[in-house]
Amino acid sequence: MHCFAGCQIHDVLGAVGLTVGDLFPTRDLGSLTPEQRREVRRAAAIPKWAGALDVLAMEANVMLLAAAQLDEGRSLHPDDLNRLRIAALRIFDAREVLHAR
């Protein structure tokens, strides 16, 4: 589990009424068929993918705002440049989540 805003896992889970133990199935996965194990892994990845896509959408907006400002001939404030760098790093992180298997 990864929060792109930097929150601690316990805080994120607590906000939705869960604990770290709730993230792990109590079922013995060894008793599942290979196809069932693949399905369990795929189902577990869906929330990560959704979070990564949300991050991509937000960071794309940051980049669009910066591009619009540059298009108008205005330079970016150092804080805005730093935020743009953070956006790029978050996009790279989201890409890693989406490519993880």
C-alpha cells in the first residue's frame, strides 16, 4: 500500500476503519488453484491501480496549469517549478504501480 501524499499506512487504513491485519487474507492460498491465485492477486492490485490513475489525473492537471502559464509567456515561480518536479516524480511512481505484477 502506498499513499502518494506521504501519509503513514496506519493513518490511511484508520481513516477507512481498517488495520494492517485486514489487508491479509486468512485463507491458506496454497489450497487455491493457480488460476484462483492469479485472480486473488489481480483483485488485490485493482485498488492500487485506481489510486495510481487518480494520481496521474491530478498530476496531469498540475502539468497543464504550468504549461498554460508558460504558454502565456509567464515564468514559473520556484515553488511552482518544485511542484512540477514533484508531479513528475509522482507520475513515475504511478507508472511503477501500474507496471508491477
